[in-house]
Amino acid sequence: MNAATIDSGRVRHLSELRADRRVVLSLYLDLDPSGFATPPARSSAVRSLIDEAGKQIEGAGLGKDEVKALRSSLERAESFLEADLPTEGVHSVAVFAAEPLDLFETLGLPQSLPTRIAIGRSPLVGPLAVAVNEESCGVVLVNREVGRLLRGDGSVLREVADVRNEVHGQHQQGGWSQPRYERTIENEVEEHLRGVAGMVSREFDRQPFRQLFVGGPQELRAGFRSELRADLAERLAGDLGVDVSSASPDDVLAAMQPALEAQRHRREQEVFERLGAPLTASGTSEVLKALNERRVETLLIDEVRSEPGTVCTTCGWVAPAGSGACPADGSPLEQVEDLKEPAVELALQQEARVMPVRVRADELRAAGGIAALLRF
Ligand SMILES: [Zn+2]
């Protein structure tokens, strides 16, 4: 298993799955290398996740068939996690399993997500939605000899490709006049930059990213930018002053942080400027109404706060705590500890963007802890 970049289509598909009973098991296992680098640490993390999930299945007050289905999903998850735990570039694993839905899906994620267990009628996709929303980045590091490409988002990067210029070296070779030699070197550097730009294009065509950072000696960056395809040049997000041949992915990530932080500020500012204007909703009851009516374009959530609520067992209608029956189909509503999760699920089903608010969390709290921009 390799690290997958989560695509929004796959997350939406998961968000649309719904069983008529509580038979869907969702497991998230954090494999952050800072805590789980060694095989024993990983296998003990797997062990305790499986044990805890087993306890939750027995202790959730479920019917016999539900317990039976969940146990068999857990067994399958256990064999997968014990046999096939990925290592390279995978910082967390998600498993979604439900025998009655014929569902067994595993994702190796490049981000570290907290370990979690959920039992419900649908897969717990909220943590994925938040991960998918992080801006996807490509970073190209280029000097006269080397071109390296990394990709990821604001929290993790990995190296995906590199090219090396087969230059003669910058020392003079015998037999050439100096001007002719310099022209040749300059042509070669240009060719190298073109080759690096080609590598970036191929990688982008395989899997697009939203923004591109360029790192390397300042005097080369302009030349490199001019070799980029127009649709990639549009995505340029900033320059990084890192050492091209020696910088590790973490060094690059650190160099990107000021630009990413500034983007977060800008994005949140744009959204908050619209709040309060027409076509927005704030506070639980307004936002849930808009979600239930499929009118949400962007859902703003506070990752820290949780609020109890109710969800329709049949159609996924989300309502504040204490509501009785589903107004759409009369089915009973079920209590949930945190209505953010079914709200995110509903948002994904209507192709809304889910935005965890970090910079302006206090303002979101003042607006009722949850808000939305609406399509109509
Ligand atoms: Zn309903």
C-alpha cells in the first residue's frame, strides 16, 4: 500500500454510503513517524486500536446482527492492518468496513490524522474531508544541476521525482574557446530548466495540484518560470530560499509556512467578509436547515468544538438535539454526540467545500460555532 492523495470524488462516494443499521466500522490509525517509527510501536498501536474497537462493538448496545457484522468487519480490518501496514510516506491509515454494504476500503494517507474508532450507519468521512481541503502543493527545487519535485500540502511533503543535468561541469574543458564554451553551458542550463519544467508538467498531468512553489538560486528562478507551461505558471504561489541539493522535505515545508499562513488568512478573510451578507447562514439551526435543503457551497467548522444533535436513521437529515422525527420521511432521529460529523457528511454529498476555521476561530464561535456560504 502506498500513500494516496485523497480525491474528493472518493470521499464523496464514501459519504453517500448508508446502511439501515449501525454496521459501518470506521477506523483511523495515526502512524505519525515521530511517535510510531519502529515496527513494535506500530504493531502495539494496531493492537490497541483493534482491542478498543472490539470493546466498543460489544458495549454499544447494538442488536445481535449488528454485532455479528461489525465483528467480522473488525476481523478483516485486523488482518489487513497486521499484514499490510504501509510504511513509505503513509502517516495514517483509514479503514471503512461494512459487510452488509459489501464495503471494505482502506486508504493510506500522507497526513497524520488522529486515531479514531466510529460505529455508525455511514462511514466517518469528516477527518478525510478536512484533510482533502488542505491546499495541494507541488514544490520544485531547481539549480543548474538538479531538479527535484515534491508534493503534498501544508502539513506534509514527499519527494516524487528528480532530474539531473548531465552538464560538463562548470570548469573549463580543453579545446574550446571561452565564449563558445560559455554559450554551450548556457544552452545546457536552459535545456536542463526545460527538462525540469517538463517533469513538473508530467507530474501535474498525472495528478494536478493547486499551487506550485519554486525554490533555488534567485538568478535561475525567472528562467525556470519562463519554461513553465501557462496553466502551471498560473499556479505559482511563491519562491522559497532553500538549498536545492540538501533540503529535506521538512526543511521545504518549514520554508513554505509563512506563505501558507498568509494564504489561510486571506482565504478566511474572503469567507468572513461574505458572512452576514445575503446567502449566508450562521449558527446551528440556520446552517442545518441550509444543509438539509442542499444549499451549502462552503461549510465553516470549528474543529475543536462539538455539539450534540440528531440524525435521521433513513435519509441523513441532521437536526439540533432534542428533535423528534425526520420531517422528510417520519423516521426516528438518532442522537449523535457531535453534529459536526453528519453535517460534514451532508456537505460532502452536496459537493460543498468544508473549511476548518483556524485563524478566525473566535469570530466563528461568536457567530454560533458553525456557518455556511450558500449557493442560493
Ligand atoms: Zn429522514
